[in-house]
Amino acid sequence: MNNMKNAFYNALKTISTIIFPLITIPYISRVLSAENVGKINFSNSFVNYFMLLASLGVSTYAMRECSKVKDDKKELEKIASQIFSINVCSMVVSYIAFGIILFGATGLDNYKRIILILSINIFFSVLGADWLNMSVGDFKYIAIRTFLFQFISMLLLFMFVRSPSDYFNYAIILVISSSGGNIANIFYRRKICKVKTTSDMHINKHMKPILFLFSLLLAQTLLSNIDITILGIVSGDKAVGMYSMAVKIYTTIEKVISSIAFVLIPQVSIMFANQEYEKMSNLLTKTFGFICTFSLPMMIGLVMISKEVLAVVCGSEYAPASTSLSILSIAMFINLLGGSFFGNLILLPEGKDGQFMVACIIGAVVNLLTNILIIPCWGMTGAAATTLLSVLIIMGVCMWNFDKKLQIQFITKDIFSNLLGSIGIIFICLIVKKCISNEFCIVGYSVVISTWWYIFICLICKNNTVLYILEKCKKKEKRDAA
């Protein structure tokens, strides 16, 4: 029951960080124009490299280690303070490198002000130590806090961003949205334990796994940022603006579905430590079914109406990125199975940080090299294609390395219902596009009809994931009625 509540609250948190941007993206994309959106996103991609250096791979490691001692407040305080102190040191190093590169590179002159504003997130992301809340399973607080600051940011956006010249205001609001929750954490975490800086950081104990995860996150950051960075250098701000909107749409869906993996990491870590393979196999089989049942139809739908989705969400100016969105939609599905499921949910809790790191490094190197070669020729389409190639490589390496003692069942009737429902979505989208010309109507009718069709097929085929969700809803209704 607690797992379901945690999954709900974590999904709510993820959705709130996504729904509010989806509400504001149509506004921002039209008010600021693709060029100014590109400036913001290029600057953000630059800051993300130093955000990575500051984080140093601490978050995933801290979640894993603190979750093991969450019932021992004294030990939790000790380990949390050690990891936090290491994180503060890495933040100082990150800001030094940030200042040297920002003020030493002449090519960044047009972006310096935006970059400086966005760099505030580095400071508060470290001080906020959100990993502590995740470690003790305080997902209710995280969800409420995230929702509150996202809502405040949305109001500020509509008040202070009204013309293309207001993109600096937009950068400030992005900082409030991201850092507001971390500021709240500084005061709230006293309820959990006292986290303080200490000179006794136990470097020998913590640094090796942290550096492993840093290498992993470096590879993941390259995967998610290098295409925007190179695209900005080669093709300019407008291309970055169009492409980044396609990226936001596909990552929106990916974050919602993958959020369940982060809820289960502490529990799976404990199961691995206790060698409870049967329990893990059952849990991971359900999770695999969940990912396939929800991500496959979303992938197909986005591929079929990518142009219309971009036009509705962002405006017709962003339509040239439709091919990129289609390719990225396929990459989303592959990455959910590879990076999220086999990587974050199996290899990391099992302690196979090295294998996952190798997978991500190989993917990142391939991504970097192919971006350099392909983006100058194919632009946005090339950037999306290199992402797809990289996640395919990562999935292959992760599947090769996961523990074969885990018996993950690929339930035939569930896979059949997923495929049959998705094939129906293809025909539904084709028919709707043939009969209707209005982009808003195409998206609306396609989504509504496809959703009902998919649910119908899953019920007819008795899809386990859908039946499980319906059963939980019925039980909740009975409890509420009682």
C-alpha cells in the first residue's frame, strides 16, 4: 500500500513539474519566439554541465545509502552529513570552473546574463539535498512543495513575461520554479534529521561509488545536452528553440512514466541486499508491464501526429521540428526500457554501477561523435537520430549485464494487447488526419478516440496492468464509501 502511495505522490510531483510547463509552453513559445526560447535553452544546457559537476553523482548514491539506515536517526544524520559535506565541496569546485569558463570564453558574451541567472540553481540544488526526502520516502511533502512552487511560477510567468524582450524575466522565473523547493528543503529537513557540514566526510568510503555515479551522470548529461549545445553552435538560436520544444514534449511523457522507477529504487536495493529474487521478479514484471502498457501507445501517437502536436502546443513556427519529435518519441520508448528499467531499476540497486556507467559512457561517446558529424548536415533531424542511436546502445548493454537470476516474465497476452491497441492507434490517427484539417481537432479527436480504443483492447485482452489499476480504483471507492 505504501508503495502505491509513494508511486502516486512521486508521479504527482513529476506531473506537476510537467503539467505546468505544458500549460505555459504554448504561451512562452508564442510570446518569446523560437529565437529567444533558443537562447534560454542554450544557456540552460551550458549551466547543466556545471550543475552536474556540483551534484557529483551524489543524489542516486545518497538515496541508496540513506534508505538503508532511514530507521536509525543517528546513523542517518551521520551519513547524510558526510555526503552533504562532499556535495558542498564539489559545488565550490563547480563554481570556480564555471567562473573561469564563462568569463574566459568570448563566444558566450550574448548569453552571460542569462547564464548567471540560471546558475543560481546550482547553489540551491546542492543546499536543498532533495535526496534526503526521497531516501525516507517523504513523497507527500515533495509533491505538495513542487506543486506549490510550480503554481507560483506559472502566475509570475503570466504577470511578467508579455513580450519577446522579457526573456530575462523568464529565466528568473525558471530559477524560482526549480530552486523554490530546494530552499524549502533547508528548513523542512530538520524534521527528518540534522544535516550539517563536517570535516569527517569519510572520503575513502564514499568517493569511489560517488565518482562512479558521477561518470554515469556525466554520460547522461552529455546525452541530454550535447545535441542542444552543438545545434546552437552550428545552427543558431532559432533551431535550438524549435528542437528544444520537441525535446520537452518527449521528456514530459518519459518523466511521468519513469517516475515509478525512482520510487522503487530504495525497495529494490533492500531486496537485492536480502537476495529476495522472487519478490523482485514479481515487482519488476509488474513495472515492465506498466512501462510497456503506457509508453508504447504514447510513442505511436506522437509519431503519428507530431506535426499537429507541435503546432497546437508551440505554434506553427515550430512545425519544422516534427520529424525530430517523431524520432525522439521512439527514443523515449527505448530509453524507458533501457536506461530507466534495466539501468536505474535493476543495475543501480544491484550495485552494478560500473556496468551501467560503461553503458552510458559508450552511448555518450557515440552521441557526441555522431552529433559532431551529423548535425552540420542534418540539423535537428540529425540531433534526434543520434539520440535514438545512443539509447539503443545503452539498452543493449544494460540488458546484457542485468542479473539473470531475475525472472522477468514477458506476459504474452499483455504484449499482444499493447501491440493490437497501438496498431489501432495508427489507423485512428490516419483516418482522423484524412477527414479533418484543423490541427487542434486532429489532436483532440486522435487522443480521445485512441485512448478509448486502447483501454477497450486492454480490457478485452485482460491486460494485467490495466486490471490491476482498475482493481485498486475499485478498492479505493469502497473505502471512501465506507
